[in-house]
Amino acid sequence: MTTSLSQLIEQTSDMVSLPQVSIRINEMVNSGNYKAADVGKLISQDPGLTVRLLKVANSPFYGLSKEVETVSRAVTILGSQQLRSLVLATSSIKAFEGIPNNLISMQDFWFHNIACGLAAKYLAENISGIDSETMFTAGLLHDIGELIIFKLLPEMGKQAILMTEDDPEEPEMYQTEKKLLGYDHADVGMELLKQWHLPLLFQECTGFHHNIEKASEHPREVAVVHIANAIAVMAELNSTEDDHPEINEKAWEITGLDKSIIEPAMKDVQEQVNSVQSLLM
């Protein structure tokens, strides 16, 4: 009997969750009823999170001109929205840290997702009205459903990998998952982010990055992650040839980006991905 999506998410809630501080910060920023000092005070209650945030804030990833010595200073410089994105990025990786997985290397998994985040950030910097730091987190979270399938449904996950590798028509992994389970890792990831009460932008980017036409509220952001996913694979393969997820032509129309951005984005990802991965993990 196949495990339903709701059953899978129910099992997930017992296995992995965001730290309470991260949940409160997310709720606080969502409500809009807060002061920057309140965010800083809340983060400071978690020493591990404080260390990770200051480490990232003082890295070349942000390129700040002055050293950030306190969380309250980080809130002032980065802003609450950006800091929320950074908290979610570091907390999500931390949440899955202690979960052994026999089907996929966690290093490889997060390498791809961080690469996707970096590509999404680069693309967003070339689009008016989209926050690049938010898009980094959206890219980082896009495949999080894969970890849940591989952990809780390892036989199905293994079968999906083998079927995808053996299929002469080369369907993508999410298509094989749909055949086997009736849902795919994007569906799983979207439901998890709903359970975590993360913003709809993150939910849609995770749930619809393979099917961008389904995005109703954040189509541009979803299209960015869709393109970024392909660029991340190109960066990993060091090739722009055909061995990567197909990019939907509509994604270029929705974002207003030109295909000439692929190579510089890929180069940017390759230059940064190792250092950012060592920062976040």
C-alpha cells in the first residue's frame, strides 16, 4: 500500500522540525508587528544560531564593508526580511543534519541546493522588484522533499532513481516519483513548508519549480527557481549541453531574462558554491 502525501507529512513532523526560535522569527516577520530589536533579542536566545548568522553575515557572501559583531547590528544592516531568509536557510540545513540517508550524500544534496540558491540569487539581481536574498533561500529549499522521500520511503526512492536512470526517454526524477507514488518531491516539499508556516513564496517555489504554470501568486519567483535549478546542474556538470533539466520557454518570458545570462550565472555559482556550503554546513 502506497503511503499518501498526508501520511508522509505526518511522519515527517515527528522526524524533523524547525527550531522554535526560527518559527517565532518567521511568525514575527509575517505579522509585520515587531521591532528590529525584538528580532535580535529572539535570535540571541539561540547561541548556535547566533554564531552561524554572524559567520555568514561577515562572509564575502554578503560583502559588508564593516564587521558585524552583534545580532542586533545584523538586523539593522541586513533588515528583518533578509535576516528571516538567512535564519530559514541555516535552520533548514541544521534540521536535517542528524538524519542519516543511505540513498543520497547529504553533501551532494546540499551542494546542488546551495548552487540553485546562488543561481536564483544571481538571476534575481537582474530582475527589478525581486529580493535576491529571499531567492537564495527559495532555491536552497526547492528540493527538500527529496530528503523526506529518501528517508521515509527508501525503497520507492531507490526505485525512482533506478527507473529514471534506465528510462531511454530520460524522464526527470519528479515524473518517475509521480508514477510510483502519485506525488513527487516538489509536492512533499511544499506540504512541509506549509506545515512550517513559511511564506507562500517559498511554498510555491518549492512546489511548482518543475511546473511553473501552476504558480498563481509568485510566478516570477517560481520561474527564477526553475531556471536556477537547471543552471545548478550545469554548474555541477561544468557544461551547458543537453544533460540538464529542460528550461521551460515560458520561464524566460515571465522573468524577462535572456538566455545569455546562463553562462555568467553558472560561472558565479561555480566560484561561490564551495565557500558558501562550508559556511552553511
